[in-house]
Amino acid sequence: MIDRLPGEASQPLARAAIYACLVGTAMYFLAPLLVMALTSVKSMDEIRDGNLLSLPLEPTLAAWAKAWAKMRGFFWNSLLLVVPAVAISTAIGSFNGYVLTKWRFRGSETLFGMLLVGCFIPFQAILLPMARALGQFGLAGTTAGLVAVHVIYGLAFTTLFFRNFYMGLPDELIKAARIDGAGFFTIFWRIVLPLSPPIVVVCVIWQFTQIWNDFLFGVAYSSGESQPITVALNNLVNTSTGVKEYNVDMAAALLAALPTLIVYVLAGKYFVKGLTAGAVKG
Amino acid sequence: MSSLTVKNLKKSFGSTQVLKGIDLSIEAGQFLTLVGPSGCGKSTLLNIIAGLETPSTGEVWIGDRNVNRLGPKDRDIAMVFQNYALYPNMNVRKNISFGLEMRKVPKGEQDRIIDRVARMLQIEPLLDRKPAQLSGGQRQRVAMGRALARDPKLFLFDEPLSNLDAKLRVNMRAEIKELHQRLGTTIVYVTHDQIEAMTLGDRIAVLHNGEVQQFGSPSDIYENPANRFVAGFIGSPSMNFIPCEVTGSPVSGYGLTMVSEGREFVLKTGADLQSRIGKTVILGIRPEQITHVMASHLEEPFTCAATCPVHLCEPTGPDTLVTTSLNQTKVLARVRPDAAGLLGQDMELMFDLSKAVFFDPDTGSRLGLPLDRAA
């Protein structure tokens, strides 16, 4: 939000320049999305004849239907992968954060420091060792295996989120609950978790986006029918046989991007709020 | 209701020793205030009594039970925190009943207790509100209600009034005192505010650097401080500390040489300062013992008048605080407003040394008890 400072109000030209700049930037970023949306509702003939930004003369959802038919199975794969992976990594992250802030033990800060390193390990570095580990546990090529990979990789982030949020919860709350007679789990369940929705939202959005959009783990640790949608999309777009159906490609790409988009639209403002929320007042 | 005894309690965090052997004991129904500047270890001591922290060595007894090995919930205590620590997600009713629920008190009994506590603290209209919808004073009441609900053996207060504004603080202070007199509970109350400590406590423990500097009744601590720290910490405005040379002899009595803007005079004292003749001591004299001249008092043995310059006048209403200077030290006097001198001029001040105390200039320890009291 731009607050009007004294003296600024008398400069309409500068204000216009600022808005022009903002609108221009927004259009620059939205243009690809627009092109995708337009292309997905055109027929192949129209795509070949017209230019990228021309409006469709005869809008049709045929490409969407075709894309959905091809992607449907993989869409469910991704959903089956994302829901447990997000739920488990958020739950464990929350529990880790609780222990690391409210039940400190000797070396807990060191442990947290080591966990943080996990945030900086690139995907590529763990590809081979992880593949071996999954093979040994008999999880290679399964959705469960992929869920495990995402949970482990996401823990560093979710723990960081929850730990920083719980730092802002006054320790006296825990002390008061202990004196009231509540134990370790009761305090977590009855006091700490009910105060956590802002950070849970942040964590869920972050993890959902990461896992839904992940390609590398998906392509490395899943096979055939269990592939997530990102991998399937890649396979669809990169087929070298037959005619390139741009409208179907675009529709499929939009289908793949839709869930993260929806999550942002629905919960975006909580995301920003949660990221900046330090303490719970009360 | 129970007595409390703390024996040789020590606590270290790493290499820093926070408590260096604390011994305290109060009887059932007494009100103990732990007072000291921030960082003196008073909150740590309270947390150890509560069982929230474990001592390095030493024992805590509540009644005739050694509670060292018991967790906070088994010690039968209740605690009120500085930031109230109300559960933000629960309404007032749930906040009060949470501890009862944890102790498996039947629902009907819980409701009766909530009613009783709410009536006692006049928070009935607030029962269905969340803590965020309450004012500071209301939160304070709810926090006390939560503590009262369980009817514990020992109440612990950790600076409960320091987040309130000045007026509310005075009201709540009176209410806590009244509550204590009505219920007769044993209370340990931590504060850094010496006025709270003086007004509330039956017994006061002054803590500094992890040690009990003095443990006694409020009047004892005020009139007979064990050392310079206690003397300076208790009392507002603070006691004056004036370095001065001792003259005289056991026969003629002792005097203290004062110099103020070139004028020299001697204050007589009844304290036994024989070993300090010709040396410097620190005279400790409270502002209310330096006043305007009252002729009727001048005949008393250790009272005398002297002319001093007025450097500053601070009217407080009932009295005016006059700042002067003796032996190059700032000295505060408490005089009747209409008797206060004018800024930059001289005024006659009367020094009453009958309650004066003396300290060693190096160690700060108390010197020469008054002759009449030593006898």
C-alpha cells in the first residue's frame, strides 16, 4: 500500500507514471497466461492461421476435454501424492517446532541448525542415495516412496516455519498449562495447535506448491501409471510422434497449474499474514 | 494453605551462577515478597519453587513434603504470570476450568467453582469472552481467577502487576492484599517494585546477585537495612548516602563533618563509630529524616539544623523534595511545601540522625549499630 506523503499529492504526473509502470509489469507477467488460455480454446486450424494474441473466432472446449482425458489419471496421482505428503510433513514440522521451542534439551539448537542445512541441499545431490534407499525399503516406483521423499525433503522447511512461529508464543503459556496439570501432548493438542492456523496455512501452501510442481523427484522415483501430473505433462508435450496439438498442450499445462493457482487465490492473503505474524496477542 | 521452606538452593546456567545458596522459610498463611533488580534471580527462584526449573542443589519443602522430585502439577500450586498467560484460544470460562478439567474435577463441581471465583473477582460478565477481548486489568483478574479456582496450597505471583498502568496497579495491589487477608493463603510474590514489596509482604526477601541480602519484616528491612544495597533499593526516593569523616570520642560522642559550599558543620550521632574515628564512613539517611526546621524537634539528642543551598525543588503534593549538596554529594530532603526554600537560595534544613545508618565505604556493609539499640 502506498501511503500518500505530504507534498506527494500535488504530483499527479509521478503518480500516473507509477501506475503505468505497475500495469505494464503486470501485463508482462500475465501475457503468457493469456496466450495459453487463448490457445487452449482455439481449434488447430485457427492456431495455424492466426497470431498468438488474436481472440478465438469459434471458442471450443474440445482441447480441454481431450487434455483432461489424457491427464485425468495423473491428476489423481498427484493429488494422492500431495495430500498425504503435505499433511504428514506439516504435522511433523509442527511437532518439531513445538519441541524445539518449548521443550528445549541439550543440543536442541544444534539439531535445529543441522535440520536447517536440509533447506540448502539441492535436489540433485540426493537423487542417487535416495533411489538406493527407496530400493532397499522396497518403495522404489511407488506413490508411498514418493510421499516419503517429499516428506523428508520438506521437513526442514516445515520445521523452520513452525519453529519460528512458536518462538513468538510466550513460554508462560506452556508453564501455566504445566501447572494446570496438562502434559506434553495435551499442551500441544489443546493449547499450541489451536493457535497455529496462521502458520499451518503458510506451511500447507508452501508444501502444496513445492510438491505439486515438483518434476525431478517425480520423474526419478515414479514409473508408468503412478507418475505425477508434471511428469505426464512433460511426456505429453514432448511426444515426437504425430501432429503437435498446441491447444491440447496448453489446456493440459493449465490443468496442471490450476490447483496451485486455486490454493493461492483462496489462501494467498493468509499466506502473507502468516509469514509476517510474529506473536499471538492475547 | 501450607508453609514453604527453601534450603541452600543453588542454580547455575552453564558457568553463570544465578542463585548462590538461598535459604528462606515462611509459615502457612504468610505473604512473602521476593524483591530485587532485574537479573537478581528472583524469577528463577520462583520457577524452581513452582517446579518449572530444577535446582542444581538444594531443597524445596511445601508443608512437610519435600517436593524436589515432583513436577509442577503435583506440587499443588497455582501461579499468576506477568503477561497473564491466558490461553488465547479459550474463553474465560475455559481458561478457569482448564486446570480443573485436567484434574478430572466433575463437570457440576467445575461450574460451581467457576461461579464462586467469578463472583469473588467480579468477572461474571466476562465468562464467555476470549482473552483478546479483555482489558489489561480484566485479564489480570481472570489470571487470578484461574489460580484461585484450584484452591492450592501455595500461590506464586510473578510480577503480576507490572503490565498495568499506574492507577490500576495501585487498585489491584490493594485487592491482592485484601484477598490474602480474606483467604489466608500462603503467597510468594515476585516483584522489582519495592513499594509493592513493602505494602504487600509479611516477609520480604531482598535478592541481589543471586543472594538473599536481607530477609525480614517490611519495617525491619526499611529501618534496619543489612547493607548499603538493601538501604538503597528499598524506599522511594532512595536513601541518601553521604561520605563523611568521623570525629569525636567515646566520651564526647561522635560527629560527622559536613561541608556545603564552604560552610562546615558537624552532625551528631549516637552510633558507635569508635573504630572509624578520623576515617571516612558512608552516612545513610532517608529523605524524610532531612526536613524543614521544626523547633520542637531540635531539642532531641541527635537532631540539628544547618544552612544548605537549594539546587532543585520537586513538589509532589504532600511534600516537596529539595535537592541540596553535602560533601559534594547530591542529597534529597523531604520538606513541607510551604517551607521549601527558593531555587538558588539557602534554606535551613533539620537533620534527624536518630534513625541514620552507617556503611563501610568499600564493602557497603553495615557499621556501628546505634548505641541505644546495641544495648
